[in-house]
Amino acid sequence: MIDVKYKLLHEWNVNAETAISIQNEIKKKLKIVPFNGSVELIAGVDLSFPAKDKGLAVIVLIEYPSLKLVDYVYEIVDINFPYIPGLLVFREGPAFLKTWEKLSTKPDVVIFDGQGIAHPRGIGIASHMGLFINMPTIGVAKSKLYGWYDPLPENEWSYVELKDKNNHKIGYVVRTKKGVKPIFVSPGHLTDPDSSLEIVKKVTIPGKRIPEPTRMAHILTQKLKKGSL
């Protein structure tokens, strides 16, 4: 087994006010820098809730450039934090971390089905968990949580910058497939908007809306929820 431990930066059993304070404090540790490493093994993360008080986390490992599934792990945990937009990491984070410890191989980068810095306080789940595991992370969301952008052309692989209220680039809005809704790509930790976009391009199969790591993680999540795996 390899070392996939993480650093516990704070406790999870907190109220919403404290959770916001935690986000505002730890986001100061984020490093939004170009990713210059090799991409040979990519993790994809998907989280869902098979029951009101249960969280299911799936982490898949995808090989690049083949985009073949190498391995996957999952875990179901109790959920104690309420559903509050902008604070979803306090519901989903513990499940991810418990699943992360089960990996036998360490990836080069981790892609989350969720936000990176494209978040009202600049720290979505990809950023938050990136700090815990101290690894390059990327957020790829299926809808916008925060920011604004110019009109996006309809053609495949068109993209425009996603900006915050101060016009700073916080990611990209990307139409991976003609005629479908875009995805929202933002760096989590130890990546930046441009390198995050390049990695997402590399690991998205033509004709698919979302990158293969999170797409495969989602497929496995649904199978596990149905008990068909």
C-alpha cells in the first residue's frame, strides 16, 4: 500500500457559521499555479446520497492516454451536515477522505465532480480537498455556482473565461459537445485555469459531455446505488 494519508486541517462537526469561517481561513493556503507534471494516472471523484443520512463516494483511477479504468474504491458514510449551497464540502468531504485512504495507487491529478475556485468564497470541494491531500486537483461542474461569462459559441470545444466579480479569471466555461450544455472547469489546488482546461481536454472522450474520470465515477456511483455492481 502507498501513503495516501491526508492532513486534517479542521474538524467536520461544526455549524454553518463556523464552516464559512473555516473556508475563509484555509483558502489562504491555496496555490493556483500551472500544473507542469506528467499526467499518467488521473483520479475521478463522484459523490451522491443513496439515503438522506448516507453519503456515497467513488474514486476511480483512469490511465492516460488510454483512458482505461484501472481501479476504483468506494465508501458509504453517515452524513451529519445539512444541505447548504456553498458548504457542500462539509457533507461530502468526510466521505471522500475515507475513500481516499483505500487507494492502493496514487494518481497524478484528481478531478472532482464539483467546483474548484469557482465558488462564492473561492474554495469549492476540489480546492478544499486539494489542501487536505496536498495534490493537484481540478473541479469540473455541470452547472455554474459562481461567476459570469460572455456568450459561448455552440460549436464543439468552444470555451470562454469564467470570471469573478472583480473580472479575475477563475476558470473556463467549456462546450465539450455541440448542442449540449457546457461544463464549468476551475482549478482546485496546485493547478491554474489554463492547465486545468488542458488536462480536461486530454481526458474527455469525443462525443462525451464530461471528462472520463468523473463520467466513469458517476456511472459506478449509480450502479452501486442500484446494487448492480
